[in-house]
Amino acid sequence: MEDFDKLYEEDTFKEVMGMSKEQYKKKVEEMLAKSEGDKGIGHGKSYWKDVQTFLLFADARFRRNKGSTYKKAFLEKAKFIAYVDFRMSDFANYADILLPAKSHYEVWDLRTNPGYHRFANLAHPPTNLKPVGEAKSEWEICTMIVEKIQEIAMKKYKETGDKKYIKIPDPELSKTGYRDLDTLVDEYTINGQLRDDRDAVEIALENTDQFKPNTIESMFKRGGYLTLNEKAGKSSPLYPDKPYNAFENNLFLYERFETLSGRITYYVDDDLWIQEGANVPTAKEPIRPRKFPFVLMTPHARWSIHSTYKTSTLLLRLQRGKPYVMINPEIAKKKGIKDGDEIRVYNTLGEFYAMAKIYPSCPKDAILLEHGWEPFFYKGRKGHNEVVASPLNLLELSDGWGHLKFGGNWDGNQHAYETSVDIEKV
Amino acid sequence: MSKRQLAMVMDLNKCIGCQTCTVACKTQWTNRNGREYMYWNNVETHPGAGYPRNWMEAGGGFDQDGNLKDGIIPDMVLDYGVPWDYNHDELFNGSLLQTKSDLEWGPNWDEDVGGGEYPNSYFFYIPRICNHCSNPGCLAACPREAIFKREQDGIVLVDLERCQGYRYCIAGCPYKKIYFNPKISKSEKCIFCFPRVEKGLPPACAHQCVGRIRWVGFLDDEEGQVYKLVHKYKVALPLRPDFGTQPNVYYVPPLFDPPKFDDNMAPIENSRRIPMEYLELLFGKEVHQALETLRKEMEKRARGEESELMDILIAYSHRDMFRLDNNYYQQEAAKKGLKGSEFFKIIDQRYLQGANTQRVEIKDYTFHEKVLPLPQKEKHGGH
Ligand code: SF4
Ligand code: SF4
């Protein structure tokens, strides 16, 4: 909110959003109050206010959409951070404990994406692969953590005879209302069957209807993949001889879509949507401040998956080796910037430094920067999110209307083209 | 001329510049032992300076009368770019991730830059490997006759035992696709993945290509798609044929570029952004006919008619795209009564012997000396 206040101009915001910045903030407070806790107190979007201990997997969190205010707030709140990754990401530096993981191609895994295609690939460690240092698969790491928790709980319990060390209340998510730490390992590993990555693949192959009938051996024989059976078609039947077409069930076989009307829905008469004038799809001007001339666009990187692989020397040598900002040639000339110069990108919120690349395909009112660069690539560890406030799009917070429910697919979105900046030669 | 000639065709309309081919080649052959700066396969943006920088202006090749032209050796820092390393080890102590050397230039430095002005800017990619030319400039320039062309398939290789690191080959190759290895002081280049090819597998760059833009096969195999693209339909053209080396990598020129926009941002019908002069420079006058054929065949297909050419370009199956003439190499080996591990001896004894070659001590280490005049031929004979 601090960043939101600093970046956005009252006039522009009001003109675009039809509400003042104060009103927006009040609305957010209201929605948050409704949402706190596992199920959302008033059945909004769940969020957890008081978490202090974090176990994070491969989450370079400060390269994601917020600047230094968020970083400061997060680090103040986090009392203890355990971090699991196969590489030294920028975030790894802030962890209390670092747990080295094996990378994607050193572990057993099944990769699939039903909805796009009908195959599952088997990832497996190359034969005779030597582990790097103490790296373990994420499954093994979790099993070990669980074993330690049980060991400590049992020790305390034996010393004191007090059941509170092994029966932890969890009224919301546990059926019994408790977590039983004396049987935690058995529960977590299904009585020892599921201890590591290979176990996980075997159990998934045995128990997932859509994978049947398959084993690791049968996948190997076929060259490392399986074909999902007819049960895998979520929104379309799977035919043996035809490609998968999403939504055939709904569009041709007349099953209901999971919406209020059962059809593809463009009209949403949720209060908040009506209030925001978005009950039918509505394009709006961007909320970014108008006093800065360039919209900051951060398209997907060519070869990194967000920040994963961004630190690969091999790949970095195939671009410019460090963050670079693409600038229209005419703009560059006006600003006295040459290709390869260091430039400062700034707005009221903050600044970052990068190399200039003169790029004819860049519009004159924008600068382009591939996303995925982590803060540790930048001078002063100040990444490109220093100039971004990322207010949530209010529409994302509405709940309890038709398909607008909190669930696995919910992904709080922000505003498109939300920030603007100016640039100068350093 | 060799008895037969392997060739590769690349369809520039489908190259997305992902560099998967570059990485396939690099991890297979050039990430070690003095080859770090070499990109036997590189993908560059055109129009652009490419890799090494301004290679098209660096001389070499032959003039109209078939005489070898002078050429230069590109500069390591400014033209190839010194491959930079990072302080990955220091990250643990909270350091920033930084390069250990200054960044001057690299193999893909002007990625996506191209030409034109927004919104009518344009660019396209050209992946480049050694062309395994029928009249190699590198071979002609070498005073030691250390470069040879294999009889069986026309692959051009360096005999490292004979190579003395004079680097005339680099000046002589107009594509700058042969490189000096500073660790052993000898020249090295793309080997068309011959150990793979002899086993029936295409070169790694072609096999890994995400866009499925590459075909590999023998030019005299009339059933093969390479033959059809090059000779039957004549839509695949050599790059810079005016350099006179008769390259054996062929390109389907870019047919698709978005139309230009007028001042009101409305597309202008039948306009092209990529200037035809530039395509002519790259592929010669034949480019007009090639583009015409492509257009016609596409229209045919759009009308619902058959088009063999379009079927080939869709690249349905690797089996058809890579035709290494089932067991050609096995038969060659059998003729000589070779089998098993002797297999490789058929054609590349000279190359394999070079595996343990000694470093050459070069007294006159003139990397910076730019123009290399043509050398006198040494008498063929002992080392
Ligand atoms: S491209 Fe260059 S290195 Fe390759 S064969 Fe032709 S002249 Fe020789
Ligand atoms: S892998 Fe294929 S598509 Fe990708 S850059 Fe290389 S040639 Fe182009």
C-alpha cells in the first residue's frame, strides 16, 4: 500500500478506476478482513496473516513482482526460513537453512500436462550419476524433515509425558481436529512405501487411473513415456486416433461448463464487478502514472523459465550476459544513449541500472526488458521490480459468485501495463 | 569434388532463434579444451553483423576467375567476443552475480535487432554451420594441405597432425567457420557430427532443432527431401554463392514477413518489410524464383490441392527429413572388410590420429595482424 500510494497519481487513478486511491485502499482492507484464514472467514480468498516460519521450494521470491518495500516487510515478518533449491538463487541468501536439492534431471519424476497433450514423460537420473554434494530429491528432504519432527516430538513427550507435544490441534484442516506427531512418519510415507522420488513415481503409476496400465519398465521400453488412457480426458474424450481438442465435452457433447449458467460466461453480476463497471468484459486505460514517458514492458525471456536457468553461463553467453533494456533508436538518440551504455531506469518508487540495447522493434513510448532477472544481477541488488507497485486487481478478490471461487487455479492478477518510468544515461 | 556429398537444408521461415542447435553443438563438441569461444553452430539475426562480427566483410573465398582472395582473421575480443565467466561460487557469501571480464561482444550480441523502424521493423534468423563446401576456401588456403574433404560424403575436416596453426584457412574461409584453437595452436571446425552420421544419426544441431527446420541427406539421393528441395523445386539456396566456395548448406529464404503499416497503423497490402535487395545479397538472384515457387505451392495447397513441396516443408517425420541412405557407411566399411570398432577407420583415419596431436609452438603469434596475404604452397611431404 505504501508503494501504491507513492507511485500512482490521484487524477489518473480516479479517472481510470472510477474511485479515489483512498476508496481503493478501504475496499482492499474490507475484502482482506473477509478473507483471513484457511477458508476465508467471510469466505473470501484465503490468506494467512501470521505465518512466521517458511519452508520454501525453488522460490526466487524477490525477483517476483514486488520491490524493496515488500522485501523489507517479508523479512521482518519471517522469523525462520528454510529454503530448498538446486541452485543458489537470489532468495537463497536470505534463508536461515539451505537445503540443496537435486535438479529436474537428477530425480525420478512424471511430467504431464493433460489438456495440452496426452502423454506423460518419465524423468530419471542418468545411470551412474554421482550426487552433487549433499543434494537430495525434494521427496527425500520432506521425509527427513518429517522424521525429525516426529523424533523431537516423541522425545519431548517421553520426557514430560505431556500429550500436547504429539497432539497438535488443527481444527480446520484435519478431519480428527488434531495432527498426531507420533504417527507422522507412517502417515506421510504411507507406512514406509513413499519415502523418495522413485517411490512417488511408482505409487503414482500404480494408483492413478489415467496412467494405467504402466510401470517404470513399460515406460522405459517405449522410450520414456506413456500414453494417458481414455480416463484422462478432462474436457474432451480421448480417442485412440484423434488429437485432443479441449472442451469438446462442453461444446459438442453438451455438458455444463462449471459456471452459473453452464455456458461460457461473459456476464458477471457480482457486486464488485458491477461497481467497477466490469460486469461485461471491459477494456480500461492503464492506471500507470502519466508523468513518466515509457511503459515498462517485461516480456517472457527467450530461454529461462522465469528465473530458472537464468544463471546458466552457457545461455547467458548467448545474449548480453547481464540485464539489458531495449530502447527505440530515436529515443536513445534524444537521450544521448548508445548501445552498450549503462542506463538508470527510475520513477517515484525507485530505480535500477541496466545495459542499453538499441532495438528498432521497440515502440517509442515503451522500454522492453526480458523478465526473470534476479536482483543479484543488478547493481546494489536492486532489481527491476524496484519501480513496480503491483496493486492487486480488485476483481480478483471477489468471491462467492458462480465460478469465482478460491482454488488451485486462482492466481491473483494485477493491472496490465501498470508502471511507467523514465531513463537516463549514467 | 568428393564422390558423394552430404548436405543440409534449413528453412528460415521456421527458425525461431531459440539457439537449441547452438547449445546442442556446444555441449557436444565445443565447451572445453580451447574451443570455448567457438560456435561451430551459431544463430544470428539478419540484417546484422553476425558472428564473428562482420564476417561477410572479412574476405576469403574466390574471385570470378577462381583465385583465392585475401582475408582477415577476426579479432578475439571485438569480433568473436571472449566467452565470459561468472562468480557463481561467491553467491553463497551474498555477492552479486557478475562477469569476471568486461562484456564487449558475443555470438548473439545483436539478437533481434535487424533493421527498419518501428512499427515496420524486421529481422530474421540465420543458423550457420560450416558449409562443407565443394570448393572449400579453407582447404585452398592451407599451405600444409592439412584440410581434406572426405571422398565418401564430402565432409571437410582438419588433419590436426599436419596443421601447424598458420591460420591461413581462417582468412580463406569467407564464412569464418573455421577457428583457431589457442590451446593447441591448431585450427578446428564443424565436423558435421561425422561420428553420429556414420551411425545413421543426423548432426546434433539438426536432430535437436525445435522448429524442425533442418533436413539432412545426400545430394545425389533423388528420393531424399534434401535433393527435392535443392534440385527438384530449387527453393533451397546456398548462402552468399558469390563467395565461390560452392556451399553445401542450403536455405529456404524467408517468405513471410508481416506487411508494413501505414501512418494510421493499417496494414499495407502486398508490402514486404525485408528488402528484396538484402535477400538477393544473401542468396543471389535465384531468390526471386525460389520465393515465387514457394508462394505458388502454398496457394495450391490453400486451394486444397496436393503439394509435395508443402508436405516436405511441414516436416512431418524425422525419418524422411534425415536420410542418411540406410547403411551407406556400413556398406562402405564392409567393402573394406572392416567391422566393429574398426568402423571409424574407413574415412577419417587422418582426423582420428589428430586426437592426440601435440601443441604447436608458435613463435610469431600475430593474432592482431589483420590481413593475411596468401601463403606459398609447401611441398606435400613429411611433417
Ligand atoms: S564453410 Fe569455410 S570452413 Fe567450411 S568448408 Fe567452406 S570454406 Fe571451409
Ligand atoms: S534449434 Fe532450429 S529453430 Fe532453434 S535456432 Fe536452431 S535452427 Fe532455429
